[in-house]
Amino acid sequence: MGNFKSFGSLINRLRLERNLSQRVVADKIGIDVSMLSKIEHGERQVQPHMVISIADIFNIDVKKLEIEYLVSRITEQYGSNPHFKE
């Protein structure tokens, strides 16, 4: 994992690698396809409660996925701060 523009792009990559449709993934997360599409394109954010479902869908350790989620949120919030990269 790591080095993704957004958490949504990670979900997109995982979904495509496993040949899963947006419909299947959205249903398992409990959201509609439109919302998943927006998440994958960085237009909406994953809600914290969705991370466990996403880990289950892709058979990923939930703690590792939570770390990816938190890193993406911190990067979004502070990535433009000049001291962030230090």
C-alpha cells in the first residue's frame, strides 16, 4: 500500500486488481455506486466506519488499512503546509 494520491485511489486499485465491480463493493460497504465513484475519484471521503468493511472486502489487515486511511486524511489536511514534508 502507500504512495496513493488519495485513499479513494487505493480502493480503486484494490477493486480493479480483484475484478470487482463498483456495484459489488458499494453494496458491501453500504453505500451507492455514485458515492463509491466519488470516493475513488477523490471527490468524497471515506467515513471512518467504512474502513472495517473495506478491509473485509479486500482481505486486508484492518490496522494497516486504518493507518493508510489516517495518513491520507493527515496528508489532505496538512500536505500543503511547507513544514509537513520535513
